[in-house]
Amino acid sequence: METATQTKPEIAVSLRDVNKWYGEFHVLKNVNLDVERGQRIVICGPSGSGKSTMIRCINRLEEHQAGQIIVDGIELNNDLKNIDQIRREVGMVFQHFNLFPHLTVLENCCLAPMWVRKIPRKEAEATAMEYLERVKIPHQAKKFPGQLSGGQQQRVAIARSLCMKPRIMLFDEPTSALDPEMIKEVLDTMIELAESGMTMLCVTHEMGFAKTVADSVIFMDAGQIIEMNTPDEFFNHPQHERSKLFLSQILGH
Amino acid sequence: MQAFITRETLPSLPPPSTLKGPIAWMRQNLFSSVGNSIVTVVLVLGILAALIPFINWAFIKADWIGTSRDDCTSGGACWVFVYVHLKLFMVGLYPESEVWRTILVGAILVVTMAGLMIKGVPFKKYIQIFALIAFPIIAFILLSGGAFGLPHVETNFWGGLLLTLVIAIVGIVAAFPLGILLALGRRSSMPIVKAICVVFIEVWRGVPLITVLFMSSVMLPLFLPEGMEIDKLLRALVGITLFQSAYLAEVVRSGLQAIPKGQYEAANALGLTYWQGMYKVILPQALKIVIPGIVNSFISLFKDTSLVLIIGLFDLLATIQGAFASPKWLGYAIEGYLFAALVYWVFCFGMSRYSQRVERSLKTTH
Ligand SMILES: Nc1ncnc2c1ncn2[C@@H]1O[C@H](COP(=O)(O)OP(=O)(O)O)[C@@H](O)[C@H]1O
Ligand SMILES: [Mg+2]
């Protein structure tokens, strides 16, 4: 058994027959997914198909009602210790950044390391500056989020997550609230992150990004994963009717 | 259609200048039209007509210093009444020889508050800790005595402004954390916690303060075991604190509701626990939003403290009423009430201005 696990790639996130309902509404239907460590997965699909819900289940912002979710070897259940442990290892970037407006950029980045990981302020600030440099906004450290552009805010949000040194990163449409000229700076940051070997699950419709970094693309519709393929195959030869329809819509006419 | 292209970049110009100065301001705002001018003149005359006799009575013809009503001869306001009773109005029946203790507490309070409010004073954090933990203990020991060689002064002797401030400050400070906990509890996902908080808040909010005070002074002793007695002031303080915390809870809750869900989610996603997220992320933002509401409820509590008269505590207003009801000073109610109004106004206006300053200084661009 030991040798078997060594040859098998390590699984970072595993969803087994995950089901979820919002009241009567069946929002996730038998979702199965294995993400290996270091893999980059892009998730796309029409609005309301359950993409956000699925990745929000991975760090328990939403609770699934049936099936099994294992993150980093820990099962997500009602055990609060497990939830805390998983949230430490999983970073998340939101569509609307969700920076803390009453804290400076630097304070945003240091808050969780200091309070969750109990790292001393000096050290946390040094780490934060390192990551702010990586996302190319070290000189804005003393500003408040409201003083930054959308693209800068999203890069701060990415840096804030990275400061917790997560092993897995979740992105929920990180560029869809941005003006077109700012999308690239955020995507570049994400590409760099992907190249550093981070395990990533990204909900996004940026095909360029998917083609550059994704190991596979997942297409969701009505709460189901209905197609999963390499980006090349998926974008050039979609198999499912609904994937074809969706791609023809986002590619325009 | 004609294609269009421009090669020159337009320079940025300053905005057109508007008229400045007091004369221009008056022209624009007070005398912009015939109708406006008439309204201005009528209002100014009306205000003068009302104000001049009052100023004449209250200041010009007034008597300020003396020892008895016989010193009031000029027919204006008799401030001698206030002058003679000043000690009574400030500290009630607090023993003459011990009054310095109340003054010392007041001085420490003023210095501490100044340290907290004035920008640029260092060690704010330590001053805060002092204000919240050390000061109440020091103030209690000084006022109540019975330790360090200070003679004990029973709360029965506390009165006047001293009592008003003790009730208001204890009510405000003690109700604050309780109100926050109640607000959080009311939004809790745990049904029992939520139910307890809802019931608590709604019961206290549904009862007038005067009833609460009556209950605390008349009914509470009925439920206590024989022979056990709780200080009257303490009972009133507990009642007022619980009452105030219910109001505050609703104010704080409205602030919590205004915080976008994304803030809670970001805090959770970063691994902060519920309490960490509340303390560092949600409450600082929520409380900032509701500063006006909080101050409002504090101002109304400050004024409501005058209701303690009905359970036999003699706060500022009660001592003043007592003084002008005494045969020696009959007929000076107006002076008494004006003085009370002035003191209440100074404190309430101060709170209001301070809250505006805090609001402005907390304003970060969104
Ligand atoms: N808190 C909620 N309560 C009820 N329904 C919800 C809730 N959140 C999302 N939904 C519904 O679940 C479906 C999937 O939502 P979501 O996962 O956000 O879709 P996507 O991210 O793919 O656009 C949508 O139909 C949405 O209306
Ligand atoms: Mg979504």
C-alpha cells in the first residue's frame, strides 16, 4: 500500500458524489472531482450553474449535504477543528475582492498570519511586503483599499491570501468585476502563481488564461460537471451540446 | 458623416471663480430676491425681539453673588440661587470635608478623556486600558471610600451632577459590551442563543425606563432573601444598564446588517475564527457606521437619568428642584431649570460634537 501511494500523485482536493441543496433547489448534483497537487483547474459554465457553490464548498463557506469532500487529506465535516485547519491551507480570491476597507493594504495582509498563525508582527509584515512585491504593489502598502484601482485591489487580495502560505488557492471569477484594461495585470499575477506550482481551482471565463496554465477545464451546467478535458480539446472540440452552445456564446459571433 | 480627429491636447483650466467674502455670501444666501430679503429681515427682527429681553434679564440685570435671596434686588435673574447651592447641585449631600475626592475623580476623568480625545497624545492604548480598567476601580475607591484611610461615604449621600454622571457613565460603559453581545447573539445561527437575545431585547425595549427603575427599587427586594439588601444606587445602575444594552443592541445590529456578506466570507476564508473576525473585521466597520445612533442613545440615556428621582435618588435635576422648593428660595424655579438645562446641554452637545469628530476621522475612502 505504501508503494502504491508513492507512485500515485498526491490528491489535494477530492470531491465524491457531492450534493447540495438550497432549500428545495438542487444546486450540486453528484459532483466528482480529483485535483492533484500542483494541478491547475479552470471551471467554467453558464451563470447559476453552481460553479461558485462548488468551490465555496471546498473551504466550507457553503456546507454540502451529501457526499464527501477531502482537502489536503482532511475530511470536511462538522468538526470545527477540521474546518479551521482546512481554511488555513486554502486561500480564496473573490470576484469583489472583499478587502477589509478599514485596514491598510499591509494590515489586510498581516491580519490572518498574526491572528491565525500567531506570527509576530515584524515577521508578518516582512512576509506581506514580499508578497506585495510579487504582485507588484509594494509602494501602496500604507494605503487603504478604497484608494486603489480594482486591478490593484484584486492583486492585494491575492497577496493577502498568499500571506497565509496556503497549499491550495481558489479563485471565484477574479477578473469579472474589473475594467478591461485591468484584467491583464491580475491574470499575469495568477499566471505567475500557477508557474510557481500552486494548486489552483479557478472559476473564470478567460480562455487565454485557461489555455496558458490550465491542466484541465471543467464545464458545469445545472449543478453537474458535464465535461472535463484539456483546454485545447475543450475549446477546440467541445463534446457536449451544452458546452458547444456555451462556447459559441462566450466567443461571440 | 464627416470623420473627426484632433491633434491638440486641451489644457486643464481652473474652475470659474465664484464670488467670495461675507458680503457676496449674504447677497447670495440672504438677499437673493425680494421675498428672501423680507424673510431675512423679519426673522432677524423676531430673534432680536425675543433675545434682547432675555439677555437683559439673564445677564445685564442679573445678580450673581450673594448669600441669600435678599441679595437679589435688581429684578433680573437671581443667580445667587445657583451660587449658594452650587455644592449641593454638584455633589449632593456628599460630606463637605470629603468633597475633594469627587473633585479628584473629576480631574482624573477630564485628564483621561483629554488624553483619549486629543490627537497626537502618545500611549493611547495604555490610556484606553487605564480608562476602562483602572479608572473605574480608582473612582469607586475614591468616591465610596472605606479603604486606604478614606472614610466610607454611603451612596445615599451621593447626589447632584456627581450622581448624574455616575449613573450615565456606568450605564454607558457597562451597556456597551453587553449591547454588542446581544446584537451578535440576535444574529447567531444557534437558535437558543438567538431566542434568549431576542426575548431579552424585546422585553427591555418594551418597558419604559421609569417602570424599570420602579421594578428595581420596589420589586427586586421582594424576590431577594430576607435580610439581604442591595444598595439602591447599584439596583438602579443594573436596571439602567440592562435597559440601555437592549437599545444599544438594536443600534449595533443595524450596523452589523450593513456590512456586506463578503466581509464575513473573506474573514472566514482567511481562517479567522468567529470572534477574531468579529473583533478585527466586522465590529470596527459596523460600529463606525452606527456612531451617530450610539451617541444618540447615549444622549437620551444621559437625559433619562433624571428619572431616578422617582426612586429617591437625588441627581442634578432633583437637587435643583429640591432647592427651589425650600421655603427660603421659593420662586426661583426658572433660574434652577435654566441652570439644569445648561449643564445637560453642555454634556450632550459635547458628546454630539465629539461623535462628529470621530466620524470624520474614521472616514476612509471606499
Ligand atoms: N444562498 C443561496 N440561497 C439560495 N439559492 C442560492 C444561494 N446561492 C446561490 N443560489 C443559487 O444557486 C445557483 C448556483 O449559484 P452559483 O453557484 O453562485 O452559480 P455560478 O457561480 O455558477 O453562477 C443559482 O441558481 C443561485 O441562484
Ligand atoms: Mg459565481
